[in-house]
Amino acid sequence: MDAFISNLGLLINATLVATPPLLLAALGSCFSERSGVINLGIEGMMTIGAFVGAAVGLVVNNGWIAFLAGGLAGAVMAAIHAVVCIQFHADQTIAGTAMNFIGPGLALFLCKAIFGSTDTPPLSISDKLPKLFEGVFEAGSFLGNVLNVYTVAYLVFVFAAIAVFVFYKTKFGTHLRAVGEHPEACESLGISVYRVRYICVIISGFMAGLGGAFVTTATINQFRPSVIVGQGFIAIAAVIFGKFSPGGAAKACLLFGFCSGVKSILSMSSVVDPNLISMIPYIVTIVALVLFVGKAHTPAANGKPFVKSK
Amino acid sequence: MKKRRILESSVLYTIIAIVIGFVIGALFLASAGISPAVAYGKLIDGVFGKPKFMIWTLVYASPLIFTGLSVAFSLRTGVFNIGAEGQFVVGAMAACACGIILKLPPVIHAIVCVLVAALAGFIWSYLVGILKVKRGIHEVLSFIMFNWIAFYLSNFLVNTETLHKEGSGEATKNVLDSARLLFPEGILKALNCNGANWGFILAIVAAIVMWIIIEKTTLGYKLKAVGFNKDAATFGGINADRSILTALGISGALAGIGGAVQVLGMSGRISQFAGQEGYGFEGITVALIAGSNPIGCIFSGIFYGAMKYGGSKLTMVGAPEEVIDIIMGCVIIFIAISSVFKEMFLKIGKKNQ
């Protein structure tokens, strides 16, 4: 029984470490997708956020500022994506692919140029994001494992609640959902389609950047080339799995975070090959799409550039 | 009139995009305190400096031409194969496994490996087609999922007992010599390049075959018709679903052969991946630069191969090779928005007349 509880504690802990980057990126992605702009570049934006977070953390010695800096870096990249897709009507999938070249490329380029290595020097514990109940619970105990996690790991669920509120209870939320369904009607009602989409795409980049920065300023303590690998794509999968709603995406991220938690626990015991467990989120997404979501409603104007009538 | 034709040609805007990409790359290099002239000089020297460098460039280009053809073929037929990455990986793994396990005479062994790789890529892409046709699931999404499943599948297989090489860390055994696509010993010596292989010849043949299929056959006509307007094609008596499946299957097979060319020609084995290898995504760039023309893919594939091979030498002058990714990303963006430039230039051209 004790072993069970202690393993459960470890599993919850691992889930709470793996979920935040996915959830942050997925919440942002909901904004972008629902407003009608596919952001396939989430992966690249997370990577640049991860690097900038780690690098700024080394300079300012403050986890929170580093975290936000990562978000801003993601937002800057998203702004480029927005200009290309919204202003210039580029193919959004192709623009996103470009972002996935530029994000990791730029992150590694800067890392080598500044630090002379593919990894940033490690952050000291005091420079990382803080944990919620540091020192209150015994290390390794069940409560310690469940409660003494990074503050952000709990904060992301507050963010999810805020996102749900914004989506369904505010005027901006109504506008952004409408803009993704029928931009022409919105424009005729005096809603600026471009403005709403710009805001949403930049939010998605900011959140993706935060997600990336969480990895390098909390989960681990440095930037390495392999820190993000695939998390941006899992976030996109979570959004579709969650039917493009922040609430649904949050549940999907928890599920994927849980898979990731199972993976990190099992990889200690080597019962099942961790590579096989890593496939689970992707296979689950496919199966879920086949069984339930296949006929779900995608935002009607998603991926279609909107050309203002003169 | 001639001027107008130049302004309308997409080649012009592709060249502009490449130039802008290099300018942006230079800005990054300069801001990192590295002389762009030195770095680009090294890049050019690294590709053209010696005859064997140029052969290496073609070796690097071969898999890229295949993934480029894969993406180009899909774009011409109205689907977007962002899954060439995964098809490349399963193709490489299939070729590698056959190259290690099967015992066949030379030539036949290599041919079998390439065919199995093509089949693996075909199936990997066809499955996505079935999801699209039967369940209406957008191919871009399933391709992304399949890319990552392939990624972890390959990493899993690398570590299985049959394939894993004792004490090699995280790589498979070498494929048997009978399965390699290398040129005969004498030619390798004469070329002074131990990686020269048949891949590039295969790539050119594939490009020509694809061009013929797209431009000169009924099959190509049907596939293009569905890509152009699915409803009209269906009305005209073409089975749209079957066309989509065929297009995706062929596209996947091309990427799969690309994987085989990489393993049997160049690397000889597969290592555990830390991140995606990128051949499929690079194929998107190759296809875009080529304007989705199969013959164009040969040239844009060589261009990208040169960038990769030359780029790998940039560390010698202290420049991070990732500048290549930045340049290529910018090239993609500027090709993606080239229609804007086109409109602008044509307007200016008209005013001047």
C-alpha cells in the first residue's frame, strides 16, 4: 500500500511537471485556431521561448522574469507569423513550417554565438521558477510530491479557467470565435477581423514561448537542442483533440501529460520501452479522431486568408 | 512584353526570396560578430572548393530531391504531404532492417531494400489517405501524428536485439555491403569520395518519371484534376477518393525511397534520433523553391544539399551552421508571400509603360 501511494505521488508529480508546457502552448493555440489562423509554428515558438527563458534567467537571476521573457520571444515570432499570414495572405501551413525552421535554428544559432555551446550553462536552483510549498513537506513524501511542485504547474489551470472565461463570457471571446467562422459577416458588422486575428496569433506565440520557458526554467535548468522535441506538435494535437476549446484542450493536455508522466516513471524501471510509451499521445489522438472527433466542427474559416474588401 | 513575362515568372520571385534569405542570414551573422563574407566564402568554398566536395554535395542532395519530389507531387495533386518526414523515417528503417536481416546477392539485395522502403513509405502515407477519405480527418493533422509515431518507432527498433549493434551506444548494425548503393570501389577511389552512390542517379530518374506521370499521362491528369477542383473532377467521372489515395501513396513511396537512399547510400545504419532528422521538412522547402515542378526539384535539391553540406563546414570559421535553417526559413516565408511582390511589381511595371 505504501509503495502504491508513493508511486501514485510520483506519477502525479511527473504529470504536473509534464503538463504545463503543453497546456500553455495549447491554450494559446486555441486562440489562434479559433480566430481562423493555423499556427503550426508552435514548436518553433516554444523552442525560441525555451532558449530566451534560459538565457535571460542567467542574466537576471529571477525565474519569473526569465519565464516572461520566453513568452515575449514567442510573441515576437508569432507577430512575424501574423504579418505573413494575415497581412500577406500566405499559406498558413507553409508559414508555420518556416517558423519551425527559424525558431529552433535561431535558438541554437544564438546559443552558440552567445555561449559557445549547444547548451546554456545551468541555472542555479534559486534562479529557477519557484516551487509552491518549498520546504513545507518532507521531500519524496506523497504530499511533497503532489503539492510541492512549481507554482506555474498549478497556475496553468487558472490560466485555463481564464481562457474559458474569455472565450465564452467576454465580448472579445465572441468576436474571436465569430471571426474564425465567418470573417466577412464580422467585417460587415464593424469588427476588425485583422485586429482580432493579430491579437490571437500573438497570444498563441506568447503562450507557446511561456511553455518553452517553463521547460528550461523549471523542468530542467538549461537550454539544450532536444528540450522541446515534439511538445509543440503534441500541443496542437491536444487542441484538435479538445475540439478547439480551451477546456477540452486542458483535459487533453492532462491526458498527454499523464502519458508523459507514466513514461518518465516507467523509464526508471525499463519494463516497457519508453519509446513505445512516447507514441501514446499521437496514437490516442488518431484513435480519438477516428472514433469521435472526426466529424467535429473545425472553425469554418480556419486556414483561409481573409482578404479585406476595398 | 518580354519584361512583363519576366515579372510574371515565379522563378524571379524565388530568386528574390533566396537573395533576401541570404541577406537576413548575413544580418544575423554580422550581429553575432561573424563576418558574413567569411562565412559565405566558406560556404561557397566548402561546396565548390574541390571536385570531391561537389560530389559530396550531390550525395547530400539525393535524399532531399526525393523528399522534395514527394512534397511536390502531393502539392500538384491538391494534398499537402507534411508527413514526408515520417515516410522518410519508416523508409529508412525498412531499408535498414532489410539490409541487415536479409541475405541476398549484391544488386538484388539493394533493389529489394529500396522497394521495401518505397512500400513502407507508401503504406505510411496511404493510411493517412484512408483517414482523410473515410473519416474526413485533415491530412496535415494525421501526418504530424504519423511523423512522431514513425520517429519513436524508429528509436524503438534501433534498440531491438535483432538490429542493435552490441556496444555501439545507440545505433543499428551496419547494413550488409550487398545492400549498399555505393559505386564500385574503383570509381570511389577515382572520385576520391567514399560516399558516392547511385542515389543521385535514382533521384534524377525519379524526377523524370514523376514529370512524365504528372504532365503526360491520364493518371497525372486525373490526379491534377482532383487537386484543382475535387467536385468538378467527380462530376467529370473521376473517382476523387481513389485519386487522393493514389497521390498520397506515390508521394509516400518517394519519401520512403529517400530514406533508403540515405541509409543504403550514405550512412549505412540508423542512429537513435534526438530530434526529427528534418529531411521531410526540408523537402517542403525543396518543393517550394522548385515551384512544385519535379525537374525543378533536382536543382532545388542540389541547392539545399549544397547549403547543408557547405553549412556543416561553417563551424570551421566559427559560424553556427544553424544560420542555414534561418536562411531557409526566410526563403520559405518570402516564397509564401511572393504573390504580394508580384502584384506590386506588375503594378509598377504597368505604370511605367
